[in-house]
Amino acid sequence: MNEIKVFCPATIANVSCGFDVLGLALETVGDEMLIRKVDKPGIHITKVDGQELPLETNKNVAGVAGLALLEKSNYHGGFEIEIYKKIKPGSGIGSSAASSTGAVWGMNELLNNPFSKLELVKFAMQGEKLASNVAHADNVAPAIYGGFTLARSYNPLDIVPIPTPNALFATVIHPQIEVKTSDSRKILKTTISLENGIKQWGNLGGLVAGLFREDYELIGRSLEDHIIEPLRSILIPGFHQVKSAAIENGALGCGISGSGPSIFALSKGEENAQRVALNIAKVYDEIGVDYEVHISKISASGVKQLK
Amino acid sequence: MNEIKVFCPATIANVSCGFDVLGLALETVGDEMLIRKVDKPGIHITKVDGQELPLETNKNVAGVAGLALLEKSNYHGGFEIEIYKKIKPGSGIGSSAASSTGAVWGMNELLNNPFSKLELVKFAMQGEKLASNVAHADNVAPAIYGGFTLARSYNPLDIVPIPTPNALFATVIHPQIEVKTSDSRKILKTTISLENGIKQWGNLGGLVAGLFREDYELIGRSLEDHIIEPLRSILIPGFHQVKSAAIENGALGCGISGSGPSIFALSKGEENAQRVALNIAKVYDEIGVDYEVHISKISASGVKQLK
């Protein structure tokens, strides 16, 4: 195999109670990439479709992630990459992670899988570092492993895949406003109250248990965030109305996707996810903010080959 | 059935990364109680063996927990309770919780189980309130449900039972020193760093996943506490030497049991738990501190009837 077409999933990081550790991959929202083995050494981004992104290897997250892999491999050729962006950068659903992940996963396939999933996460994290100055794993890990993943520790990196109940769907609404990741980091405080910390780890434990048990009610009860959401939601117009509309229409929970501005809701079943989509869209219709809505099953597989 | 003999398990609260939310029950360490239905209304503590504890109903945790149950029941008679204490008060392995739990569980059995486990936890929490001014659930919940339990939320109370791998054993060493619960509370700070918070909820999620998966290595990696242990361990002489000895001898993890002074270690298998016991005991032999050591399987059932 000299060429592979790759689906690179959008991802939701944090997932309410899992700030900086939890993430999940979507099944039907994501980018596409074409990756080709070539003789010329190095990574060559030959096309970016759908977004204005740099073609220079060391300025493109797919390029940087790919170089990290190449450096550890004993392959002496190179790769051409075409990127078909469908996820908007800055939307909060892992646009850079999708590109980094797609590149390293596809290259690994073409090299007959010399690297483990954990190693691929480490390579893709280099793309995240380029995008936001921080080598986060909470988007790239679910993109590579699929389903929910927990980044238990960074030093050493420890990724724990968490099973995903089959009827779990996400609705994502992306208000067309810009929230800079740097601003959404700056608004956070470096200390939190012990009281809120206890609530957070209680909820995280409850969410993990709910996912293992396929207990949708427990999942719903655990989707609370007393620490980050009260601060970051200030930057997202209409957040509280959207959240209320989601919950009133049967969503298990609702929160900020990554560092925003996208808002996600989780539902049991596609029908409910659609009902939630319809009703949260109304909120932005009324406020007069443009938006995009996505509905997707949670992906069990993450990044994958497209036929 | 007019009389029941009850085994009331000792419990380990917090379990490193689960401060104020996690607890586990021991299988072979605990008190015994004899509970008898009598015509005379109210709770009558007729005997306390093994410790000096008040017989007055409203000064005894078993009495107070029992009264909370009686108040919600439509039984018009009363109960006599004999308590055979084997767990030392102030040891940090849930002495008061054992008495509160045994009382309400035994009474519920004699009344043909009108109350759910969750309701029994609420009654038993009234005993905890008498003992330490705070109605904690992290000892009484595992005592009632067995295994590991997560107190996800207090308002409303939400207890999540977590499965317990079959080969999990605890070693507990109780240095014979007094650490007042009020002092071990006072030494805590009301704020924590966000950075340590993230580590804590990452570990709690990892521990819950490890227990579901029976992944002993993941359980071990997750048994870390960057928040409470560094503060409270100051109050426990030899803590760091004991912890090092436990880990060096193969324990999965080691930390403070409840608010101390007992120290617990978890092991895969009884043989390792015994080896850990032998080696942590040596530490206190050398320091010259008296101690008691317990080795027990984690209990799957919690409080139970003795034949």
C-alpha cells in the first residue's frame, strides 16, 4: 500500500468534569486526508482544501507531527499529504488534533504499523504544541484510540481507553464567533477550592463508572463542571440558554467543547440528539448568532481508513 | 427473626486519589454486634465490650444512627444493641462507621428490609456526624455496599458502587499514636492548585477504570495523592519509610487510611499483602513505635450477618 485515504475525527475535550484529561471522538464529523509514500525524504504538504492553512511543513500541525514520527522511524523516504479540512480551526472540536492524528496514523499504516497507539499520540502531541504551545493529549488521544479516553498522567504519558456505550450521541453547536485558546486559558485561575475539587473528582469517577456500566443516568448526573465552565462560559454568548435548552429537551448533559466556543450535549440515542440540535439552534436563531450544528455518534474506532 | 449477630467491617476512606469520595470495606477486620428486637420503644445500648464508649443512646454513634432509622420507620417497638468493638476508635479505619452501619443494617434486617442501601447510608451518616461533626459517607457507604464505593455527590446523595477485583488485598498498619480528626482536618488548605486538581481527577478516573478492568497495574499507577497526603503525612511518624517499604516490596500503592494515623497498602494477592505487612512492621520496630497490623481481602459484601 503506497497511498491511504484517512478519516480524521473531530473530538470533544474536557467533557465537563474531565478538564485536561478526558476526551471523546466523533464518528461522522471530521477531516479527510490523502497520504502517499514518495521517494523524496521529508513531509510534503501538497494541498490544503477547505481552509487557509500553511503548506510549509514546520508551520503545519500535520507536518510537525509527521516529522516527529519520521525522526523515530528507520524509513528513508518521505510522504506527500493532502488535507481536506472540514473542521473549522478555532471551533473547539479538535481541528489541529484531527490533522496531526490523521498524518501520523496514516503514515504508520503505510509503514506497516511500526508504532503503538501511545507512540502515535506522542507524535501527534507535537502538532498540538505547534497549534497552542502546549502538547495536550486530550484531543489526539481519543482521535487515535476512539471512544472516550482518559489522559491519566503526562509524565509518563498514560492513556486509558474508556468503553463507550453504543447509544451515546453528541450534538455540537458552533457559534460563529472567535474565542482565542490563549484567552480561554487566561481566564482560568491557577487555584481552585478544595470543595470544588472534591466535586470534580467525584463526578469524574461517576462518569467513568457510568461509561463502563452503560448507565446513562449516572453519565448524565456526572456531567457537571463547577470549576472551568463558570469561568469560560462568560466568553460564549448564549451559553446558559443553550445549556438550558439542551437539558430541557432531554440531553444527559451539556458543556463547553474543549476551550470553546463550541458547546456539546450528550444524548441517549440519535433521536434525542436531533431534538436537542433543533432546540439549541433556536437559541442562536433568536439571539442572532450564526452557527453550525453537528450530530454524531461517539466513535468507537477514532481515526480510520476511508475506502 | 428477633435477634441478629452482625459483622461490621472496618473501612479505608479516601484511598489516595479519592479524598472525601472513595472508600473500601475490609472482609476480615471489623466489629461484631448483637441486635435484638424488644417491646420497649427506642434504642438501648446494653453492652459495649472492648472499648470505653458511652451507653447513652444519643452519645453513641450506633444509638444516633439507629434513632435516625427508627424515626423513619413505622415500627413501634425498640432494639437492644450489644457492641463488641475490635476496631480501635481514632485508628482511621472507620471505627464509628462500623458501629453506625452495623446498627442500622441489623435493624433493617430485623424489620424485613423496609429501607434501601442508600437510605441506610443516610441513617448511618448521622452517626458519623456525632463522631466528627461532619456527616461523611466515605466510610459508611463501603461498609453498607461492600467493595469500593464512590460518593459522587452529597446533595443529593449519590453512591456509586465500583466493582472490586477478586485478588485485591489490603494491609493496614496502625501506629499507636493519637491523631485527632480535627487536627488532620485543620492541616488541610481550603484551596489547591488547578495543576494538582487535574492530576487528582486523572488518577481517580484511572483508579475507577482499573477496578472495572481488573487492571492491577493501572490501579497501582493511579494510587497517587498530590493534595492531601503531603500535608497529613506530616502528622504520621515514619509515613514515608512505611510507604517506601510497601512499594519496594511489591504493593500496588500505599497511602493514609482516612484521616490517619493508619496507613494502608493495596496488593495483588494475599501473599504479597503478607510480605508488605512484614516489611512495614519492621519500619515501626526500628523507629520504636508500637503498632497493629491487619491483612484483609477487600470485602465484596460489606456488613453481613454472622451465624
